[in-house]
Amino acid sequence: MKAHTNVSRKQEALSERRLLEALATLRTPEEIRGFLRDLCTPAELQAMADRWAAVEHLRRGLPYREIHRITGVSVTTIGRVARYLAAGNGGYSLAAERLQDR
């Protein structure tokens, strides 16, 4: 997270919490799309979509270079996603498992 020199960590945590609460109010993919398109630049949104595409292929056990060939996502980004998938906060796995259970 970008550090703001005149904002306390407590305020940053509160701002993050409010963002998460706003996301939790959204009920459909269309609502989330509208929110994210307002919140993010097209490049930021594409970066998130690229990371998510890598998650799906990594969970299937595909090699990094094959994922790159299929998605166009850089091998560096795929490696970063793989690290978080293996030892992050569990968010990627939780969302992927919930989608799989549908």
C-alpha cells in the first residue's frame, strides 16, 4: 500500500476497511464491474484480471511459460501470483474454491 506521509497507519487501515465494506455491499458481477470501473484505471483493472487468469491456470498446474502463452501475462506476474497463491493471505484460494463449488 502506498504510504501517505501525512496520514497515520490507523487512518490508512480505516480507509481500507471502508473500501472493503463498500465492496461487500455489491451483489452482482455487474455491480462490481461498475464499481471497479469507477475506482480503477483501465490498466489497473486489466492487471487484476491478468492476475486472476493466472490463478486459474496455476491451480490447474500449468507451467509458467504455458500460462504466458495462453494469457499473455508476464512470467514475472505469474510468479508473483504463484507466491501469493502458495503463501499469501488465502484470498485467491478462497475465491477460486467458491467459484469451483458453484
